[in-house]
Amino acid sequence: MWSTFFVADEEGRSVGPAAGGGAAAAGAPQGAGAMSSLMTGRTTFGGKKRRRTTSTGASLSEAQEGKIKLAFFVAIVGVVLTVLGMGTEFWVELSPPKGFYNNQTCLTAHYGLWKGCTKTLWVADIDPERESCGPAELHGESNCTYFKFFTTGENAVMFKKTTRKNLNVAAAMLALFSLFLMVMGAICITMALSKEIVFFLKPASVCFVLSGGLVLVTLLVFHQSVLALLDSDHTVPLHHELSWSVTCIGCAAAVLIVGGVLFLLLALPHSPWRRCLPQKDSSS
């Protein structure tokens, strides 16, 4: 019975049972390996792993993945600077003349988006060449309170000058929305790295560029609120200067925009540098 049993190979020729059995035995592990590689989406060739491809044919190579992680590090630096600047109250310093109170001490104030602080300094500790009281980094007795813009809706009063809560609330809301966009951009980059899908770089680029722009708009609105505060009353002459928190915010906006542009360049199907600077043939 076994002598009449034949197996047809791929070319249609008849193969005996011994040859067919040997081919089946040799092909079984190969078929199992091919099936497992097909299920995992990766195959090996020459000892190297092939990257998983998406339905659109786009995939991430090791070089692209490294560039995305580098650009993501740049964006994270911008996020950290933004959180540092928004969480501190050294956005602006308000200082009257150091001899305005005719006392051994003088009063200075500094505030940010969420709270303001007044600080009593010794006149002897101030630089003799400085006309106003300050800077706020000097040692002294400090008193900080959170603004009531978001609770009771009351304006704050500093040196008989009243804040304009509409501008302060607008600056705070813009800052929070920019943080939301940063979180969304970080989620998109995480999805791009985990799922190896280049498409997620485009929404991440939009999120980071918009967040950087909103941070700049926050600075402009806050500066307008400071000018409105100074114009509310002229009884006490004040000298105002932007402090180091604003520097952090400005640098953060620039870094976020640069990170968003890098993600956009990485999302392009072809490198713009190769189009602008085509490589010359070795023969020429």
C-alpha cells in the first residue's frame, strides 16, 4: 500500500514516500519558524532583525529611533524648564526706592502666576549703588500668599496698586493649556516609539510647537498685567524688573519650538537635507 503513495513537490513532480517524508520533516520546523515570525511581525536574515512594518509601509529603523529619542530629550528639557518657571513666583520684582520709608529696612515684592510674596530687607545689605530696594534674593523676612483670582475672584493689592485679575487669569489658563499640549505631545512620542509608527510624530510636532507658542503668549499677557498693575496707582514709585522665572519660560518656549520642528523633520518621508544638497556621484 505504501509503494503506491506519492507526494507531489512544488514543481508538480512525484516524489517517493522516503523523499516526501524527508522533505516534510525538514520543512516542518521551517514552516513553524516562518509562522512564528509572521505572527510576531519580525524575521531574521543574516542574523539581523528586520523592523516591523506598518500597513502604510513606514517603519522605524534604529537610526530613526535614536534621532527620535534625541529630539524627545530636547522636548523634555523644554517641559522641565516650563514647569520650573511656572511653579515659581520670581516672574517680576517690584521695588520702591530703598530710602522711601526713611527706615533701616525696606520692602520689596515679587510674584508669579499663582502667588505673590513681600520681603523685608535691611538697607545695609543692599548694594550702595542700587537706588531701589532689592534684589529679592537677599536674606530677609518673607511673607507669601496665593492669589484669590481663582477662588473668591478678588484682586491683589501691592504697594497700593491693584492687579487686573482678567489678565492674570488669562495668563494662568494659557500656561495650563500649554502644559496639556506638552503632555499630549509626549504621549504621541511614546506611541511612536512603542508601536514604531512614524505618523505619531506629526501630531507630536504640532503639540510641541503650539505649546511653545502659547508659552510666549503667556509671557506677553503677563507683561501686560504687570503694566496694568503699575498704572493703577502712582502713589508709591516702583521699579519693576523681570526675574529669572521669565528667563526659564523664554528658554523653554524656544526649546519646545525647536523640538517640534525636529519631530516634523523626522516625520517627513524624505530628508530635506538630501533634497537641498543632493549627493554627487563618485564618478563626477
